[in-house]
Amino acid sequence: MSDAQPYDLVITGDIVLADRIIPGGHVAVRGEVIAAIGQGAPPPAAKLARFDGKLVLPGLVDGHMHTSSSTGWPGIEGATLSAAAGGVTTVCDMPYDVPQPVTSPDVFREKVGWVERTSHVDCALYATIRKEGGIEEIAGLAEAGASAFKLSTYEYDAHRFPRIDHPTMLAAFAEIATTGLMVAIHNEDQELVVKLTEAAKAAGNTSPIWHCRTRPPITETMADLEIFEMALETGAHVHIAHSSLARGFELAKLYRGQGARTSGEACIQYLCMTEEDIVRLQGFGKCNPPFRTAAEVERMWEAVRAGIVSYVSTDHAPWPRPKKEYHGDIFAVGAGLTGMQSFAPLMYTLLVERGLPATVMARLCSEEPARFHGLDPRKGGIRLGAEADFCILEPGEFVFDERTIRDREDARWSPWHGRAMKARVASTWLRGQEIWDGTEVKAKPGTGRFVPRQHRRSALEA
Ligand SMILES: [Zn+2]
């Protein structure tokens, strides 16, 4: 195709790349991919979309979310609707689904079918293994296009979300190492959490703060050490699925220095929420690991600035509202927060509040999660040849309102309801098509596609 021919689409605005911002720039699109990036007068195009004065970011890639923990695969539809409205164009969905976790290639392919029929945005999929056995399925799951594996040191449910014992985990890591995929781990020590919870309940300590007290930092770092030792032993790329502690990233770096492939991600709540917030929010502030102290939030930002946080995700888990209501026993409340639709405005706000540029967001909420899930070079940035996925942010003074969440009625709750935001998502584009115009989601169920892992290179070796 000649360069003289008009582009299909040109978007103007301040273009946010991973390393710099192009003020008064433009991105030109042919078909579904980015064909040119420039500054100044926009080139001829069949369609011109002007976002002058707004930020054109790469579509966000949420490396960690749960569409189907409470509703099963029908949950994909609503969770991805809120993604479209939130500027998130690719989600990496966890495998702990009801009634059937993703433990075999057949189940994986069945879930891919649901994604292709019902998703509003593009979707990569994690896979997992059964509590007993299941290691023989790992190669087939990688072959089917899984972006990563997920295992847990803590048991929520023996079938859906089991604890994997040490011998099984070690064998699983050795097998996963041969696939080249990352394995993300839910990192909490089972014995400590169970004992501390039993003791709290026996003493009648069931108010919200006891969720934090029964899962102190040591419960997390004990699990980090176990999995990193096994990483060193097996050569697998072992990744903390959510570190609420700067120490998790420091340990990952320490083990990398010793030759292991270790990394970790922060969820956005650990970059702003504190223990006081669970007292205020009660059940709607319950997640695992729990919120930490204000001093720990500061240390988390030091880890971000030091470049040891691999990426930032949401851990979005849209539990039905009744499951989050506190009636005197915090232990009876489901763990997990909604965070998809607030992700982009909140991340931008936190960066503004800390004097950091939007490029950090392009890197930690798009480029890096895409790389860790092997979705590059198709996903994760405004680059020539990448898919034309954009999140357009309109800077200003806004307030996040949970009633605007585009998901089923009982999932319209947010721990950030009422929070002041420094931007809103004015528009979202998926592969060259606008899927959110600031008011309405234009994507339909099935507009989104399954995105298989593109290669077997580890993000730690690039
Ligand atoms: Zn999670």
C-alpha cells in the first residue's frame, strides 16, 4: 500500500509512549494496526478523530482480573463491558472459574469460545492445574495459547482455587519452565493465616481491621520465599501475582541477582489504600493480601520509582454486592475488589499526585503486562505494527461514581466511589474501532477476541 494513500483513521492528541510524550501528535491507522506516528498537521485519512488537549495512551492491558469467580463464564460479558468503558482494551483473565477452573486444554478451548462470543475487549487467558495431579496438562495448556499459569500457596476452595503443596508445586514449576511461560502465584502462607484467623474468631475479633491483623506482612513474605526458592531450583519464571509489600519486589530482585527468574506485580489498591480504608469501607475494602499501612504505600512508590515493580494490575473481582456486605463478621465477606473501570483514571491521578509522568502508566499498565504475558508485539504500546488500541484520557477535575459502572447491577460498587480523579476516559479504541465514546459502550459481545500468547520468550530476558 502506498504511503500517499489516505489512512483509514488518524487520531490526534498528546501521544503517550512508554518513554516520552509527543505533544500535538497523531497516530495513523491502517486496518487494525498502527501505520504511522507523528507530530504536527495530521496526514489525510478516511476518518479523523481529534482529541487535541487530551492524552492518547496505549489501551491498558490489565494483567490480572477475574471475570468468572462468582458467575462462571457469563461474567466475561459484564466485566469486559466495564473494561471498554475504562480504557482497558486487553484483559488477562484468571483461571479460577466456577464451576470449572481452567485445568485442561478442553476447558481452555471452551473458555476461548465464551471469550469470542461474549467479550467486549480482547482477552488473554491464564491456565492452572488441579490440586492433585494435572501436571501432564501443562504442555497442552501452553500449546492452546495460555498467556501464563496461576497457582496458589493458599486455599480458598479445594476445587476452584486450591493450595498446591510443595512437591506438586516444585514439579509444576519444572514442567512450566519447559514451556517458557510465566507462573504467577497467589502468595499467602496457609498455616499462618489459618491459625491467626482461628485465634481471632475464638476471641470474638471479627471487625474489619482483623482481616489485616490475621494476614500480616510475614504471611506474604514467607510465601514469597518458598516460591522464589523453587524458582531458583527449577528455572521457571515465578511471579508474585500481587505484592502488597515493597519487600516482595526487593526479594524478587535479590533472587534475580542469584540467577532466578523472579518478578512481581502491584495491584493499584496497594499503591493508595491503607488499613484505615478497610475500617471505612468494611467488606467493600476486603481483598487478599489486605491493605497495609500508609508507610508501606510510600515504600511501594519507592519500589515503582526504583523500577522493580514489573507491572500494575487491578485484580478486578466483581463479586455480587451482597457477598461484600459486612454484618459483624469480616471473615464471612468475599475477598476481592472491583477496579476495572476506575483503573485508568485512578492510575493517572496517583501519578499526578506524585509528580510522575503519564509515560509510567503507558509502561506499567500496558507495555509491561503485555510483555509479561507474551502478547507483544501485537499489544502493549503505540508502536508501528502494533494493534490500534487506545485509551483517551481527558484531564480535569472529576469524581468516580460507582453507579456509572458498566456491569451487571449487583457489580456496581467500588472502593473508589466518590474519589476525586484527575482525568476521565473520554474514548476507547480497539483495533482501530471506537468502543467507548465517553458516554456509551459501542462494542458488542464478541467484539473482543481471544489473544493467544505470541511467543515463548520470558519478559525477564528481553
Ligand atoms: Zn487475583
